Amino acid sequence: MPVLLPIHIIAAALGLLSGAVALFVAKGGRVHRTSGTLFTYAIFAMCGTAVVSAVVKGHAVNMMAGSMTDYRVVAGLAKVRPPSPG
């Protein structure tokens, strides 16, 4: 699983940068929404690689932490996305 580490690091860096942008631009604007969406997907990718790596290495605590963080990110995205009309 050595290929997961670079993906994990790049996703984390992208999440940090896009999260900072989302915090400092005008709330509700196009840049805020775009950077917030990018943050969500980057953190989701980072946590996914962390969980897979933890499962392979047998680290139960890291697996739980990554899963819980993934859940919080998905729950946050579900909260801000309007329900579909269908």
C-alpha cells in the first residue's frame, strides 16, 4: 500500500488549502461553495486512504478515527446540500 501515502498527503494538503479559502472568502459566494466542495472531497479521499491503510496494517483505532471523520464530512455535506426534488 505504498501508493496510498502520496494520495493521502496530497488530499490532506488540498483539504487544508481549500478549507482555508472557504473560511476566508465571503460566505455563500461561488468561491466559498467551490472551495467547500473541494474541501469535502479532499477530506473524504484523505480519510478513505487512511482507513484502507489502517485496515491493512491492523490499526483498529486509526480505522475508527478515519471512519468517524468520513462520517462527519458526509453528514456535513448532506446538511448543506438541498434535498433533490425527485
